[in-house]
Amino acid sequence: MDEIFALLEWPAMAISLAAAWWMGSKKPGKRIVAFWMLIVGNLMWIAWGWAEAAWALIALNVGLLALNVRGIRKNEDA
């Protein structure tokens, strides 16, 4: 089972970088897509962190996930 979680590390990193690129858009719709991508990346990092017992990484990504939800809500109002 740990091997499955180990496969999440690099895709989570790639999704996070791609989302950061999209976050720079002036269009709210594209930023919403970026926030959703970041949420997927957060969930992947949480799963990977759980398998590795990386508790600080999990806590960080739970916090970032909450901020990404906030970002979606703020951009939907724009």
C-alpha cells in the first residue's frame, strides 16, 4: 500500500506547480481552476504525508486547502 502512496509525490508536485502558473491569470475563471488544482494537490500531499508520517506536511496542506477553498469563494464573487 505504501508504494501506491509513494507514487503521489511527483504528480502532486507537478499539479502544484501548474496550478501556481494558472493562479497568475487575470481571469477569475482560470484562477478558480487553479484553486481546484491546488485542492487536488493538497489532497495528494495529505495522502502522501500520511503514508510517510509527515505530520507537519499534512498540517500545512490542511491549512492550504482551507485557503484554497476561500480563494474559490472569493473568485466566484468577482
